Amino acid sequence: MAHTPSPALKKQFQAARTEFKELAINELMDHEKLFLKYDIDQDGFLNLSELKYLMEKLNMPQTHLALKAMIKEVDEDNDGQMAYREFLLIFRYAKTGKLTHDGLKAIASAAVSVQQNMKGVGGGKNFFEAKAAELNNNPAEKDKAYRDQKKKEAEDAKVRKAAFKEKANQFK
């Protein structure tokens, strides 16, 4: 279960939003949720056992040595665990084709499938617009699409609220 991030982890999330410009805001937010979900001890790192649990949930259990190799591939500070920034390197390397370990590729592709499944059946138009933007692979366009979607959702909520108030006034 995801938990509330510590202030230090929130700072890491904000720093990542400026460093990882190739990832759209909604992608980063999904990665934050995924990281928090599997950071079971809430220390701001994915250790060996947490990574093992993540891989088991993806139906790709790994040996102890394979898990160590996965961490080593993105572990820039050689501390034997994955900080949030290093976790995001999985997705950066996946986009650039630098990932070598199949387990890390599975994490990257699982995150993409989750993002696509979250759109739902009713979001067909948004799905195809997102796919078109993905073909261009322009994070600025993705961010604009995300902000436009949020703006539309807020406007729809205002309309529903006004309609509700109007109906409620009929009963006074």
C-alpha cells in the first residue's frame, strides 16, 4: 500500500520533475505512486527485498543474484539499493534502449501498461490523443495534454455542481 512520502522524498520527487524532462508529469506521478507502493519500510529506497516483492507482483520472480544485478544497473552511488532518482533511470534507460536486464525492462513496460489501462474504456478519445502525442514523444505536448485534461475535468465538475445546485433549489 502506498504511503505518504516524507518531506525529503517529496523534495526528490520535485527534483526529478525538473531533471527528467523526457518524462511527462503524469508519467512521473505514476512512477511516484509505484515507488511509494513498493517502498514498504518507507525509507525512500527500494532495497533487495522490496525489489523482490515488486518483481513477484509483476509475475517475474528473480533470483537473489538477478535482483542484485538489477539494482547494480541503475545504482549510481553503489549503496546496494535504489533511490527514487535511480528508479527513474529505469524509465530513462528504457526510452533510450540502454536497459540490459530483462527484469528492469519488465518494470518499465509494466508501468506503461498501467498508464494505458488507467485511461479506461470511456477515455478512448484521450487514449488515441495520448498515443498520437507519444508518437511525437514530446514531453511538453504530454504535459500540455495532461494540464488540458485536468482543466476539462475541473470544468466538468463545476458544471455538475451547478446543475446539482439548480436541482436542489427546486426543492426549497
